[in-house]
Amino acid sequence: MYRVTKKRLQSQVDYLNKLVGAAQEPYRQSDGKFRANVGTYLINYDYNQPQLQKLENESGGVSDPFGYRGTKAEIDRMLGAFIRGIEEMKVKDSDTEDIYDHWGKTKAEMREEAISMLERLLELEHNKHSYPQDGSNGQAKAYHYALVESLKGDVKCLIQNCS
């Protein structure tokens, strides 16, 4: 176990600010006045307990992302989880090709492979149904086939980020 210090919490906040593209310093001097750097995270130690805060306006108004003030160890764990969540979202939202390198494929190749797999699954689903020969002139089969084709279009659109 390690001891959680103010220095450790500050280094986590510095990394968080870097991760979200916020200024490292919470305040700047502008026209002889101090102004808050909107979007910057900081640790507030009122009541001798740390609390993560985010600057929301230039006058210094803050929000409390965790809604909690606790011990250094508690805030350290919460901050670590918060950072990991942001890192995961950045990977999912990234349009860069390099995050797919460990699969040895580009993003476009991964999308094509996903579309191909989903089309195979839809085709297997289509083929496993048996349709009654009740004189409906294949209406049930035609309806199911149209539904599968519609799903293919929706799936392709989702994968290719259609609007």
C-alpha cells in the first residue's frame, strides 16, 4: 500500500487536465485581474478534506464532478477511476488508425470485417427459419427477407457512422 499525499493527488489532477486538454494552472492573470481557466480541474482542501472541482466560468465558479469530499485515499481511488473512464472514452472516440495496430488492421478494415460478420449472422438467421407451405405464396418468407435486408442497412449505417 502507498501513502496518498497532496503531491500524488496533484499529479493525478495534472494528468487529468492534460488528458482533457485543459490548462495546467487553474488561474491566469488577464488585464491585471485573475481569471479562472474554464474546464481546468483542481483539488480543493476546504475543511481539510480533498474534493475534485472543475472550474466552470472565468469568475471561478466550480462544479463538483464526484459530489463528494473525502479522505485523500478515497479521492485518489475515485480520481483514478475517473481518469481510466476518460481514457477509455478517448480510445473509443478516436479516429486515428494507430489504436487498431495491435490487431494488425486499419479502422476501415475492421469496419468491413464487422459488416461481413454481421451479414453472415443475418444470413444464417434467415436460413434457419422454415416457412409453412400453406398457400400464403411465400409472404412470410418475403416479409422475413425484407426484415433481414432492412437490418443489414441499419447495421451498415451504425458501423459506418451514418447520420
